[in-house]
Amino acid sequence: MKPAASRPPRPSGPSGSLDIEAFPSDLSLMLLLLVVSVLAQDLFFALWMATLQAPVTELCTGSALDCPRDAGAMVSGTVNYLLMLLTPGLAIGASTGRRRRATPLAETPFHGAAEAVGSLIREARLSRKPVVMLDPRLASAAYVTGQQHRPLLMLGPELLVLRGKGDHGRRIFDTVVRHELAHLRGRDLQTYHVLTVFRRSNLVAGAFIVFAITLDVLNLNSTPGALVVTLLRALLLTLLGELISRAYLRVREHHADLHAGRTDRDGLLAALGANSGRADGTGAARLRSWLRHHPLGDERLGVARTPGRMLASSPGRVFLGATVAGVLLPTLQDMLLRFYGPERGALTMILCGLLVGVALTLFVGFTLWRHQWYAAGPARLGRSALTGLIVAVGVVAGGWLALYTRVSGYGLSGMPLEPSFLAVVVVAAVLLCGWLTVVGAQWYRGDPEAQRMPRFLKLAVVPACLLGGWLMAGVWVWGVTLQGVLTACSMKGYRCVTNPDRAVAEAVTGFIAPGPVLVAVMLIALAVPLAARFAAPVTDRISR
């Protein structure tokens, strides 16, 4: 952290002190999102290469990728290629904590600063105290590095000199050091090593996929247009993982800022340059903010002044999560088809939709519920509708980025872009987000301090998973079936029905939503908000 340039605190809001620890941290969600997206891409390359190299066990006249393969060779080949992709990240992650050219602060003339840093370290109550070092190349910056058993706190000379420039300089110095110690208290070194491994693996996998797909497409004498589309998908998938990793790093800085500001909020504002009058968050800089490792100065100031701005839902993070869900839909189905066989297509579509739908519902649900408590006032249905629209766009876009179905030959890449189907996806996402918001709003009325979140999560999580899972299963079955029918209608000799999307819709709704399932979904949708309203605690309600 530079002047004028983890576990989150408990921000003060209109209702008092809120228990942020009750919700899953944004850091945990973003790190999990990165791991899932990178592993999906790694498994694509590993499974594809293992399938090509494994010996065929039976005579096969169809596609080479559809032929039965030796199971042992498939497993060993997949593991070997996964290790190949993860090894560069492991090697780089092991070397990031090496000791740099620096001098122990105790051996420098900055004895007063050394004593002040030691006092701040004792105040932080860390499980492992860091070794404080002076790095002349840092100037006024500071950072933490090293391994879990030996963390290092690196400080620049200009920062140490700043401490002696009156009370203002001392408060900025203390805030910068508290910011870095907050990274250690939040165990950011360990998670940063995990981030480094998967981030490097994401780049390596992207490079290997581009190379392998180029050779494969050229060998099959494909058209240049198909090659360009395939390469663009691979590059966008790699960019998706990089965007998630950088979003994680920015959230990590916000959490450290808020932790540092718990002791001296004015010192934090001064360290972030509240009185400098800079406006570095406008124009092109704001458009480039998604590619930054650190948030912009005005963004950090805004979060420091209003912590709920970071702790509430972020449209960018919602879009990244929905896009990953869209990528996972065809990816997971391809894996299930390899296991069950193409004759179990209906089962794989339902199972895939349920699994991805449950994960996406939890991600969006925690986002909306955090916004309910940490934003300025109760969440409005307009924001829920916007969140649903973002989810729908992200899921459709992610479905077109997936590479698995393009390679496996079992299905078609992407969801159909028919207006009727897209309208159903948008309506389903908006209704789900609105329902999640209503459930949270009913509990918020009785528990505005977020003091009984475990009780609320026990009430809301299971019904939300059931509702979101079946909703996504129906949408995914509908989309895959409709895409197959539309593709068949474009072939010569195939007699297509007059209105294929309507025929598919009727078939899917009759198959996926029989009487008991439909009744159960309706009961959940109606009963859970009422249960949240009457089961919410009443002892801590704010009087009218």
C-alpha cells in the first residue's frame, strides 16, 4: 500500500454495527470462482488430450472421440496433463515468497519507526509475527511477502521518514502498517499463493489450448472462420480467469483498508489522499479498472467512507459468476456424457442443470442478501431485476464460450438465440432474484443488525437451492433441446415443424415439471417468504 494512493471489519450503518462474519466473505467466493473456472479449462485440455492418446478398446466406425477408450489410460493421461498445467503455477508460487534484497529494520537508523512497528504488530495479535525489513526500492510503499511460517513486512525509506513529520505523517504511517498487517491477519499470504498457482495455470492452459486447437482444426481442414471462432473462445476463457483473479486482488485491498480504518478512520482517509483532490476514477481509467490489481484511488475512498459499497452486491462480480456458470453448463454435461454415454442425454441435462443451478443460486443469493444488510437501506426490487438481467446475460454468454461441446461431438456450443427462449431465461433469472430479495427483506425487518444470520441461512439456503436448481434444469434442458432441433431444421432433408421453439417448450415443460415437482416449487416460492417474515426474531426490532 502507498500513502495517498483478511477479515473484513464490522461497518457502522443506519442500524448500528452489522455482523459481516455471518455471510461468506467476498474473498472466499471470488477465490472459489477462480478455482472452478480454471479447473474447468484445465480439465478440458487434459481430458481432450488423454482421449486422443488413450488406446481404443473396441472397433469403432464413428467419431474418434466417441470410441470406447482404455479407462486406465484415460485416468492416468488426464492426471498427467493436469499436473503439467499446474506445475508452472506451483513453481512460481513457491518462489514468490523468497527473501528480497532488504535490510532488517532493527539494523537501520530508524529506531523510532522500528519500535512503532513492533507496537503495531503486538496490537494486531498475529499468530506469527513478521520480520520487518527495509527495502530502498519501495520509496513510500509497503507490502507483505514470504511464507506462512516466516512472513516479511517490507517498508520503504520514504514511508519511514514520513512518520517523523508530525501527527499527520505518523497517522498515515500507522494506517499503512495496519493495512499490511491486516493482510497477514486475514491469511492473505496463503490465499495469494493459491491465487498465483491457478492464475499461472490459467495462462498456461490458455496457451496450450490455443496451440492444440489450432493444430486440430488445421488437420481437419476446417474453414478459417471456424478456426477464428474457436481461438476467440479460448482467449476469452483465459481472459475470464484473469478478470476473476484481478477482481479478487481488488476486493482483498478493500478488506485490508477497512480493517486498517477500524482504529483510525481519519488516518485511513488521509493515507488514501482524501484531501488531494485527485479524480483518477473517471473516463478511460474507469474502463480499465477491471484489469487493475489494485482499486482506483477514488474507489478506495468511496469504500472507506461507505463500507457497504464494497460489501453489497457488485454487478461486475455477479456477471463474472454468471458467466462461469454458463461455461460450466456444457462443460459439466460433456463430462457426464462421457461417463454415462450419449444414450443418457436427458439424465445428464437435468443433473447438470441442477448442480450448476444450485451453485449459481447460492452465489447470487449471498450477493443479494449481503446487499440487503450492507447497502444504504433495504434492497429495492429494481436492483433485483437488474441483477437478474445480468445473470441471464452472463449465463447465455458463458454458454457460447464453452469449448467442450465443440470438441466432444455430443452437442452444440451455446444456447439458442431465439427471442422466445432468451425471454424465458431473463424472466426466470429476474423472478429468482426477486424471490431471493423478498426472502431477505422479510428477515431484514426483524433482524436489521444481522445478529441471527445462521438461523436465517438455515431457513433460506435449502429452499433456494431447490428452487434455483430445478429452474436452471428446466432452462438448460429447454435450451439444449431447442438448439438441437434448430440445427436439424437447417439440414437438408429434415422436415421441421412450423414452430419448433413452441413444440420444444411444450415437450420440455411436460417432461421437467410434472405435477408433484410444480406443486413443490410453488409451495416453496410462497411459503419461504412468509416463514422468513414470521420466524424472524422480534426482540431487536427497531421501534416505529
